Amino acid sequence: MKRNAKFKRSMEAVALILPTVLIYTLVIAYPLLNMTYTSFFTWDGIPTSPYIFVGWENYHKFFTDIIALTSLKNVIIIMLVSVLGVIPIAFFLATVISKRFFANRVVKAVYFLPVIINKVAIGLMFTFILYPKVGPFVKLLEFFGLNSNVNVLGNMDTSIWVCAFVVLWCNTGLHMILFSAAMTSIPAEIYESAKIDGATPFQKLRYITLPLLKGTINMSAILLLTNAFRVFDLIAALTDGGPGYSSQVLTTLIYKNAFYYGEYGYADAIGVMTVIFSIIVMAVANKLLPNKEDI
């Protein structure tokens, strides 16, 4: 009887876990393994075309291709702008909306709006705003008597920085809500005790708020770092990787090699490297992000 009961419990556990395992296998594990396999071949995407084994050639091409290296550099730029920009801005906005004031919910909704708007629509909106000669940004420069003969999206030196700023703008609302939710979970009694003891606002921030938000800050940083590897639609709508390849990122490079040039093997190799870089970034971030006692 005991053996039957134990077997029944084991089968119940398997029945509960099996759907998750199947979904993970079908959605993540199989595509990743298939992508890794095809990255060692050249293939033009046509089902009747043969796979030609080339070994590590696609990976060698990745590390010697100036476009691929520029794409990787641009991902790093987006990561740095996101982490160094989104976290302090979102933290500041969270402290503002955590106070009770008129139209508090409206302000929250306005800041959160970029998170739910389609990213292609946002990209097209900024394309219009920054459009040379007739865009609102140029008209604003003219109003202040500044040089209005600028095309920030069409300049190879500025295009990726503009894209990074738009990514920052889109992500700030979500992380503001994360910080706001974490702040509301901090007991008010702690701040009241600190106030009685004569703590200044900076001391409250340094010794109460930041240590208690350590987990949220870490999570926010990791989300921003990994999101930089997934940025696609914004870049596609803003610049499509141009001018030239100055704002190309890894995801747009994968798309173009697969669907523009028919180099599926090379596209898969870039995809594999993107996954590897993502794992490395997450591991390093978990190692370097401050612990509670470090704050």
C-alpha cells in the first residue's frame, strides 16, 4: 500500500511537471539545439537546397566581420545607456509618484504608456519628430536659434545614440513601476523611527531605501542588460540599422542575413553567439551587482 501511494504521488508530480518540460523543450531547447546545429553549415533557406558543412567558418566570420563587431558594440552602448540612464531616472520618478498628490494615477499612466505602445509605432513617431528640416525637433532648434541643419538619425556618429535614448524612454516606465511597488512595501514605521532619530533625507535613502531595494535594483539591471540583446523592432523602425551599418544590432543582423541575404547558417551562428553573450552578461552581472552589505 505504501509503495502504491508513493508511486501515485510520483506520477502526480510527473503529470504536473511534464507540460512545463514539454513546452520548454518545444519552445526553447529544440530551437536552440537546431540553431546550434545549422550554424555549422551554409544554407540558403530553400528546403530543397543542400546543407554544406563548413565547421567553424561562420563563427570565424562573426569575429572578423566589421558589421558584426559594430553590432555587438552597439548592443553594449544600449546596455550602458539603459542601465546608467533608466535605473536612476526610474528610481527618481518612483519617489515622485510614491507621494500622494492630485492626478497621481494619471501621471503613472502617462509614464507607463511607452511600455504598452507598439514599438514600431514608437519608432515611427520618433522618426517623424526627428525628421530633418520639417520635424518638431528641428523646429525647436530653430526657435532657440541653434543649428537646425541636423539629421541625427541619418548621421553615422549619432544614430545609435538616438536609438539608445529611445530604448531608454521605452523602458523607464516599467522600471518606475517596479521601484514604486518595492518602495510601497517598505514599512512606514522604519522611516518614522529614522525621522525621530534625526536622520536626514539622504541618510534615509542611504541606510534604508537603497538596502531594502537591493533586490529590485539587481533585477532591474539584469532585465535591462538582457533586453539590450532583444531590441529589434525599435531599431528596424527608426533606422533599419543605418545609415550604412552604424546602428545595426545583433537581432537586426540576424534578420538581414537570414531573410535578405539567405545566409541562414551565418545568421544561426550570430544567434548562438547572442545567446552566449547574454548568458555571460547575466553571470557577470550577478557576480558584480552589489550585495546588501555593499550598499
